[in-house]
Amino acid sequence: MHDQSVIDEIINLRRGAAECFQKAAWNQLLALDHYREGNFDAAERFAQLSFEDQMKAMELAELADAESSISLELELAEESA
């Protein structure tokens, strides 16, 4: 059985990834709005923020996947021992 603290950590990492993806989407929308209004400096700034948020989200999602994989491997090793 998985340790509850490991499960909680995986959930927190996935929640963080989801929040970052949501923030990236909002920043992308703001970038598009500013671009449409001709405010290219603000559009570029929000596009960059969106990109950074997407990268952070991917990092958190990859950490959650790795944590989940390691936890599963440990559980399988314990069951076979």
C-alpha cells in the first residue's frame, strides 16, 4: 500500500501543475488581447509569462510522474519480496 505522505505529495505536484497550466492559459489570453489592441510590449510580456508557466507546469507534472513511478516500483518490490 502506498504511504499516504507519498500520495499527498503526488496530488500536490499534480495540483501545482494544473494551477500553472491554468495560469499559462490566462496569460496567453491576455497576450492575445494586448496583441489585438496593438500593445505589443504587454503582449510579449504576457506571452513570456505564459511560456514560463507552461514550463513550470511541465516540470511539476514530470516530478509527479516520477514520484508515482518510483512509489509503484517500491510497492511492487515489497510485494515480490
